[in-house]
Amino acid sequence: MYGMKQDWELEPRPRHFVLEDYVGGQPRWCTGCGDHAVLGAVQRLMRDEQLTPEDTVVVSGIGCSSRFPHYMKTYGFHGLHGRALPVACGIRSRRPDLNIFVATGDGDCTAIGAGHWIHAIRYNMKMTVMLLDNHIYGLTKMQSSPTSPQGNRSNTHPLGAFLSPINPLSVTLGVTNASFVAQTVDWNPPHLYATLQAAHKHDGLAFIRILQRCPHYMPQVFAALQQDTSHAVLLTHANGIPLDDDVARMFKVKEEHDPSDILRARYQAERRDGIVLGLLYHNDNAERYHEYSAAGLGMSAADKIDVVQETMDRFLV
Ligand code: SF4
């Protein structure tokens, strides 16, 4: 009518996502908790990469940081304690098209979920795994976790933790088929963002240990590192985490580190003279289990029955 188009004649415009398209519920984390910074960085990454919310899933286990999926407007799976990684691997097995982010804590991943952690690293299915490591169980109110510093007083160790902490970086780097291992902190937004971005682009399981502040139960644990960057060693390399010069200048100690060198990566993970930040290890050629487990996707029901029949026929006597 009068040259006007009807609704059904209009070309649908390509969708453009803004930050609010990824923002879910109101976070219930304490004021000053480092989880807020990680949440904001992930939402910004999704906006910048224009990830389709309904093609994205955030998986978690149990703990403060595992409330992550509730605060995202994507699909989410708030799983059982320690079981974020097997759930995420299951999703990747059958839905290779989805963007998968995993939020897990030091209690969730390195204690009850330790077995799953090892095997998920070996399976190397494409996903971004964020270990939010605050060195304590926060949700259940201050018990020692495997990463609690030796001597740290908690409700389970009122006289101080007896043992040296587990090192999530060296454990991960010790697993066959590890393909991306990085470390960052929640209080340096550019480094956190750049690390998440590199992890998201990696074709395999990207493991990021994020040193995360818990001002409620561990107010001092990262104080020295926050106040004086000479406690950190920034790893630099053309194939590492790209960082603007003005951000890199904030770090007093820098070291060139080739992320393809696994032996050197293990040294970096273990060194005692500073906390390394950056990409420790990267290998794009590691095998990816989802390339096997996704076999048969897209087959019709009739084709699947044919394959089963054919297989059964092989056992005919
Ligand atoms: Fe964050 Fe600690 Fe509060 Fe948990 S207890 S929300 S980790 S500050």
C-alpha cells in the first residue's frame, strides 16, 4: 500500500549484542570480591566477540565463584560440587557449536573435582576454564582448600594449614595433552581481559588460573602482590598474552618466555622468586577429544540404525 512494505517483507537485520544482553541476575558476592571483576570481563569479552547468548553456556560446580551462571544471560548449568568439568565435556561432546565457559573454584576444582580436572585437561575439549583461586572455601565459611598457604589459619586448621599448597599450574602442566595454561589476577582488568580473550580463541581446553580476592576470609593473601608489582613476573612473548605498553609498564619485572616450551613453562609455574602472570604454555596441535566424540553428529536416525546393524552383523556366527 502506497509503496510501504508489510512486516514480512522486511529484511531481518543482523543481530547486534550489547553488554546488557549478557547480564543476568544481580550478583550476591561480597563487596570487593574478585568474582565481580571476572564476571564483568567475561561479559565484555562476549559483547566484543558478539557471541550469540543462546549459543553460549556457562558451567560451574559449587562455591562462591560457581554462582557465575546465574549472573549471565546465557545458558547455564550450576552443577554438583567438583563436577563442572565433566558436565562441560559432555556438552562439548554433543554440541561442538557452542561457546563453553567454566567457572570453578580452588575447592571445587583442586579438591573434590581433582580427578575430573586431570582428565578434562587430557581430553582437551574446546572450552575456557577459569579457576578462580582465592585459597579458601568461601561459600562454606573459611575452611582450608588445597591451595591455602601453609600456616594459614582457618576453621579446619585453627593452628594453621599443615601442608604446602597444591600448585594448580604445575599440576595442569604435568598432565599429558595440556594445551593452554595461563595465570592472571582479578585486579588488573587489561591483563585479565587479554588472557580471557586469548583463551577463548584457543582451539582446545584453555586453563586460566585467576588469583581472586576474597576480602571476607583472605583479606591479606594477595596484599603484597597488589601493592607492589615487583612480586610478579610478567611473561612476555610475541605468542603470549598481548598487552598494551602502558599496561606492561606497570610491571617492574618482565621476562621473555616462549609459551611453546613446556619444560620452561613448568619452571615458570614452580619458581619461587615471583608470581608469574601471562601465558605459560600453548600448543595448538594437541589432540582434541571432541573431534572423536562428535563423530556421527548430524546422521539421520535411519543412518544410525544402519550403522548399528552393520556393527552387529560383524558378530554373526
Ligand atoms: Fe567472594 Fe569471599 Fe565473599 Fe565468597 S566469601 S563472595 S569469595 S569475598
